Amino acid sequence: MALKSETEGRGQWGSSLGFIMAAAGSAVGLGNIWRFPYITGENGGGAFVFVYILCVLLIGTPLLFNELALGRITGKNPIGAMKKASKNKLWMIPGIMSVVICFMVLTYYSVIAGWTVGYIITELINIPVDFEVFVETPKYIIPLTFFFMMITIIVILGGVSGGIEKASKLLMPVLFILIILIAARSVTLPGASEGIKYYLKPDFSKIDGGVILAALGQAFFSMSVGWGLMVTYGSYLPKSSNLVSSGLWIGALDSFVALLGGLMIFPAVFALGLKPDVGPSLVFNILPQVFDQIPGGAIIGASFFLLLMVAALTSTISMLEVPVGYFIDEKKVSRKKAAWGVGIVAMIVSIPAILSSVEESVFSQVTMKIGSITKTGWLDIMDWTFGTLSVTVLCLLFAIFSGWSFKTSDLVDEIALGSPGFKKKIIFGISPGQIWVIFIRFVCPIVIGLVLLNLFGVFGEPEAGG
């Protein structure tokens, strides 16, 4: 028997469009516009893009359906969902992990978001800034990070429909407009055609195990699966909503932004004779040089970093909502107290991540070593531990729970509530729901297991964190 949803007093999405914008905003973040281009540059351009799209369709989307269904069928945050869905208390561990992961990622993600605010200002006043000097100056980074967190808290205070949904309906169109305008300018630069060719014309000879595993890791990172975010967002959905079409829209919008992110960057990089494989510094070190050499570059540069800030905000909103939702559901704390309490603690805990860029700080020198993995600096350690490893483990645990511990047919029924075609037999007497079950039980756990092994360097050099 399917579990009864409980949304009374918790808030609910006002419309399907609002939910899709909010969930797509959660998925669309720095992972699409900052991480996707540099991971693409490090993994062969078009070949990586081709594999990434396949990973989103075949692995990311089934996992997304899974989390949305778990959230809606229970009507709870990740901890409450696992508590309600299983009598075995061990299954509360993934729920607890979700809340901890979202909080910890928020504490350093907001620091990177603060950098984008600073770059908006420096581009507008047209003062060149050395990235290394900038991030090593706490008197700039601390207020920028706190400012960004305050915006996130204010949105969460408005509630599900009044805050998150309204903000997403405003921010996502702004994001799309900005990214299309900047991409259009980039592809029209003299010499941009080489960058377009590098980015969109796959060289299939470059596809190897490393490229495939990097693409899988990026799919997890960019689609917000494995965070518990979509469990929380799914819990605010009415039973009448169509999870299938909503999930497909979220995946499509997420991939669309990632692809446009590459079109913003690679044509400009090639047009100016720069290298596409410089890694994480591509956005903050290389792109300002690009903007400096483009007519109207100050405005374009400011618009680009505004775009990054908006993308980051749509993600931090969802990260803060997960622990806030937990306190509202399980501890019966008011939204106002939960938002301010969690937000202020996140600000305080963000300080080590800020100081990790200061060379003489103890937080820049702290080192973590696990097997062949060595990470130095608080921000890098947090990113690998929570933003990469823990997210991948959580993807695996959610897939195993839904496929082998929970009654999978109940989840199929839940997904089919707003989409009857999910249970309709279409090919060889098999329904989309039956195919989804095969993926959740077998394909996703095996693939995620391979990604985990790759993280620990079993297949060669370990994949870097986001």
C-alpha cells in the first residue's frame, strides 16, 4: 500500500511551472557554468559532451525520478522520508547524510558564490583583479559570502511558494536570457569557429573509461541527484503533478544550461588563442582576460558573473531548504527560526573555507589522505568529501533502498499518478516503469559503484572533485 503524503503546514508548490523552475534552479548552478566547461576542456571537448548527455538521460534521469517519488510518497524531508518509508533504522543514515551534505556544501559553495559577487563589482568598475590575491583577502571575501547567504536566507523565509517558487520564476528566466546573450556574443567573435568545432564535434577516439566516468560524475554533480534536495522538493508536490514530464524538463533545462555554458566559454577561449584545459581557474582567471579584449567587455564580464551568481543562488536556496525542512518537519521549529538559525550557523562554518585560500592560515595547510587520494586545504577537502564522495555514496544508497528495500511497485505507482503512461506497456510488452525498475535495481548501482572506484583511483588517476 502506498504511503500517504503529508504536506499540511509544510507548504506546497503553487504550480508545476514553479516547481520545474525551482528544481531546475537547484540542478543548474556553478556545476553547469563553472565546472562543466573546465571538465569538458580536460576530457576532450565534444566527445565528453556526447557521453555526458547519454549519462544524464540513462543514469541521472532515473535517479531523479527516484528521489522525487520518495519525497512525494512520504511527504517528508530526507530524514523523515527514510524514517517513514522503512522500519529499519539503519535506512535513516542516507537521510541524515542528505541533511549534513547539503549544509556542509552550502558552507563552502556560498564562498565561491561570494567570489562571483566580487567579480561583478570589479568588472563594472573595470579594475583588473588577480584571482589569487582576491581570494586571499578575508576582509573582502567574508562580507561577500555573508551578503550572499543573507539573500539565500531571505528567499527561504518566504516559504515554498512565496519564497523559493517566486524567486525561481524570476531568477531562472534572467539566467536563461543572460546565458543566451553571452553565448551569442562569444560565438560571433573572430576565430570562434575553432572553439565551436572543439566543443560540439565529437572525436570518438577520445572516449575512454576515464571520459565516461568523468561524464557520470558530472551528471551526478549537475543534476542535484544524491543530495536529498529532490526528496525535499518532491515532498512539496501535489499528487496531481506529473513527475515524468517534470523530471524530463528538469534534466533538459539542466543540460541546456550546461551546453550553453560551454558555448559561452570555448569559442571565446579559442578566439583569443588561449588553452581550454587549464582546469578550475578557467572561469575566474582566464575569462576576465577574454572580457578585457572584447568591445564592451566590462558589461559582458559583469553580466557573466551576475549569471554565475544567479546560478549559485538557485542552488544555495535548495541547499538551505533541506536542513530547514528537517527542523520544520521533525523538530516543529518555525520556518523563520529554522532559516535564521541554520543560515547563521552556515555563515560561521563558512569561515574555514574562506581562510583556506589564505596561505599562512592553518586551514590552507590542513591535509587529508585516503589511499591514493590527497587533498590539501579546507575548501578542497570539503568539496571532495561532501561535494563528490558523499554525493556519489548517497546516490548508491538511495538506488539500493528503492530497488531492494522499499516496495518498488509503490514508487512506480507514485510516478504513474500524474503520468498513467508510465505503466503502459509500449515496447515488447514492457512499460517505462518496468524499465525504470531495472535501472534502479541493477544499472544505476553498478554504474555508481564504478564511479566510486574511479574516485579512489582504481582505474588510474582519481577524478577530481567539483
